[in-house]
Amino acid sequence: MLDIVVIRRDPDRVRRSLQRRGLDSSVVDDVLRLDAEYRSALADLERTQSERRSLSEEIGRSSDKAAATAERRPQLDALSALIEERQERVRELAPELEGSPLRALLEHLPNLLDGSVPDGTDERANVTVRAWGERPQFDFTPKPHWELGEALGILDFERAVRLSGSRFSILKGKGARLARALAQFFLDRASARGYVEIAPPYLVTRTTMWSTGQLSKFADAMFRDEDTGLYMIPTAEVPLTALRGNEIIDAAELPCKYTALTPCFRKEAGAAGKETRGIVRQHQFDKVELVWLTQPERSFEALETLVDDAGSLLRELELPHRVVALCAGDVGFNAAKTYDLEVWVPSTNTYREISSCSNCTDFQARRAAIRFRRNAKSKPEPLHTLNGSGLAVGRTLLSIMENFQRADGSIAVPPALQPYAGFSILSSP
RNA sequence: GGAGAGGUGGCAGAGCGGUUGAAUGCACUCGCUUGGAAAGCGAGCAGAGGUGAUAAGCCUCUCGGGAGUUCGAAUCUCCCCCUCUCCGCCA
């Protein structure tokens, strides 16, 4: 949620950001108009409330309260009627009330883009910041991971479909073990870099989901239980970011860094027909997430650290990859700036997103009411939140399979992972 | 799922219809005191919104959430949520 005060004071900045995202900036005028109406209605209401309040206090002070009430009766009744009327008006306009037009507009305004975000409307305009590693040279034709996996008996798509339908997969034997090893490896590295490991709920309330900004945009992408109204998390970003919601954090405690391994559930409703093969895009996948809560002035520096935290995993696993700064049109709803980490996938001869690291500035913190106090005297203010994958287990697994495949269809395990896996070669049983 | 108890400021904990946004204690901030500290003393210290200069001041709202009764609600009524204890079920 954007700060309404910023919209009031610097509407041009908001318009510019919307335009860069390729969105209609005229909503800003609607917001300003509704906001002015709301504030004038609020002032009217408060004036009337104040009048009635002083009358009530007079009654409270008098010795004969019944007489005092009777005496002021007509005035009180008139004021009460007026208050009711004006309350109704305020209710219609209030930005904090669900269902009000102003709230609806505010809810759908994406975060302000940072100035350093490159221009552009879609992923073609994304800018490669740096690349790391040598792409593997094969003296044979590299196979896609699903072929390798099925041949090795570690991936089973047929039975997964039988159990749960399309976009599910089953890992078996050493495949399952390797996935577990990766998750463990990621968590250990995150801990070493100062992230506190959290085992959060995988089901969260609508309010929690709303507070991290998932609901306005991703509502139809999420699984939800009808009975309880609980949502299955699409990423651990949700519980980790909302973890400190409605709290006022001491500045000395910042930055707070959290990590969690969780399954992520996504309907992938908009992705029909895309990437139906393999384990690239699934309804359920495991991911280790990294989340920061920082002081505002440190958040962009934190973003660079976060990207390095995620990148260090790929370096250790010796997976060739690049870091891409998303262009204006490609940066998500919550984020002010995003870097994607893309890993090399030999079978498609392309880089493929394996981590997305975003600075959400105060956008989520405002919704979730995560605030901090600079010192004992100062007012609470929203802090900045960041999140990034560190990393997606399935996508890492498939990139290891493809990058480390050998002519005989076996797969070498990256040295860093071997202590976790307990084996160095994955071959047919 | 059943029965009971309870949800008040950063924490603990009073208040149970009238100037109470809230006693008291702890924590915290500032000052006095001190060689320095502790203790002691004095002052301050919830959040949100509006207005103002992102000041002071002023105004409104908030005592789990929502609705209601009343001139007036933390206090009374109803609904919901949550926590705790006991019982049941259970990985």
C-alpha cells in the first residue's frame, strides 16, 4: 500500500511510476479527489462529535443529570442525528474501510519503482548485471531433466498425475534425497549468513495474505480451503514477512533476517500450456526463502546483500547463472526493485529464473503494520521488507541434473552438495 | 467438538456507566543528585487519523474485532475471534 501522504504531496512521482510500469496514471486523480472528499467529510464529522462530547461532559458534571439531559434534549438529538449521517458519509469514503472506492483504488496501486530500475515494458528490456560461470560444453546432446530423471528412476510424472493431476511430480530414491540435501544445504548457508530459521504455518488467514500484498494481484493463483477460509502459502515470503506484523520493533533489533523451507502452492491458472513438461512449473514445490526487515535507508544496500546471499549458493554449486535487473514493466506489484537470478538450462539453451530478490520498501510493511522506532522518543515508522528465494529446490535440482549430466545419462553431484547427499554420482540403480 | 475462565498501554495489573486514553508497579527517556554509578528525587513516556510547517498546539477515534443500548461505554447487551484450564479426539 502506498502512503496516501506521498500521493497527496507528490502525485507526479506516483504518476511517473505508474506510467513506467505501463499502467494508467489517471487513477491518481481519482485518488486525490476521493481523498479530499474524505477529509472534508471527516472534518465535518469530528466537529459535530466534539460538540456532542462537550454537552455530554456538561451533563456529567451537573448534579441533576436528568434535568440537565432534558434541558439539552433537542440539541443532543439534533447532533446525534447529524453524527449518524456524517458517520455514514465517512464510512463510504474511508480509505481504511474495505469496500470503499478510495480503498479499492489504493489497494490496486503497485509500489513506487526505484529510480535505478531500467525502463522497458517486458522481460526483453531486463538488464543483465553480471554473469557467473562457464556454460558446460557437452560432446553429446544434453537431455532435458525429465528424460534424465525418468531414465534414472528418480522422477515419476505418470504416477504423480494419477495421484493429483497435472503439474505435480514425484521424486524417488536418490532424487528425493538430493532434493532434501539441497534444502538442508540452503538452510545451513542461510543460517551461516545470519538468517534465523523459522518453521512457519503453511496455511494463513486472508488478513495475513492481504498484509503481504498477495491478494490484490494473485488471488486467483492461490489455493484456499473453503471451510476455514485459510490460504495455502504461495511462498514463505508471506508468513516470514508477516511474522512481525502489528509490532513496533526496536531499531537495535534491525535488520531482522529470516529464512524458512516451505512447500509453495500455486494454481498457475494463467500459465495453461506453458512449460507443462518437467518440474519447472508445478502446483507444489519446495523453496527456501530469505526475508529481511531493515531500516529504510539501508534497504537498497540490503538488496545487494540478499542477491549475493542467493548467488553464493549457485556459485558454491558451480551452476552458471546471471543476475538480471528487472525492467519497469516486469517488476512485481509489491516491489520497488527486483533482481532475478537466472540459472543456465542446457536443454533449452536459455537462462531460467531460479530466484527473485526484491526490495518491497515500505509497501508491505505499511499493510502488515511492521514498524520500528528509531529511538525512545521517535514515532514508529514503517520499516522496509525484502525477500528472495535462496533457493527454489526443484529448479535447482533440475539445473544440477542438466548441467552436470554425463554421456551415460548419470549425473555428477556438485562437490559442495556431496556431504549432504551422501553420494557423488547419481546413476541408474 | 464439550465445559469453564479470561482478553486493558512495551510488560505486569487496577478500573466494571460520567471531565478515565486509562490508577499503580516494572521497563524506557530526560533532568537533579554523584568523582562515576546505583539508590533517591522531579518530569516525560500508547497508537491511528484530521488540522498545522513531516513543529507546537488543537480536534476525533481506539481498552481483542464487529453490532447495539445510552446524552455519555473499557465498564451493560448480542455476535465473532483468540488465549488458558479441564474433558473428548488425535499425528
